Amino acid sequence: VRIALDDILYIEGLKDYVKIHLKSTNKPVVARMSLKSLEDELPASQFIRIHKSFIVSKHFITSVKKNSVFINDVELPVGENYKDSVNEITGRNL
């Protein structure tokens, strides 16, 4: 399945699978690959790793609060190891 980068809201890692949540549909795409290998293929200018289990599109971040990033109504956790990179792109101090 081909997926446009602009259609990806966020990606969730599930052991040996990734669940890609899209803007165009409520049904996520599930693929058998590691989150790390997918992260290496995505452009760093568009995507950021915020947690060991989540990569988000920088363009769709609607707000940042405490230890969370919001994409529309979905709240995603920010891991301790990723706070600095989230602070850098959002200009906020988590």
C-alpha cells in the first residue's frame, strides 16, 4: 500500500508491527516492520519520534501539554528520552 507522507498523522509501534494512522481515513494501516526501520526512512524535517512507541508528523501537532503531544483529539505520551527534541520543535519546555 502506498501512503503519502502528508497523509500520516502518527505512527504507533507494536512490537514487530507498526500502525500508521492517517488523516484520510479512520482505519489505520498495519505493516510488519519495526518502528526504528520506518523512522530511518521518514524525513526528519517532517516527522519526530516522541516516545519509544510513537512517531508523529510535526505538521499535525495541535498542542503540547505537560508530558503529552496532541494530534487533534488524540493525546500521545512524550517519553523522557525524547523531551529535548520535542522542546526544540515546539519551543516549549516540557
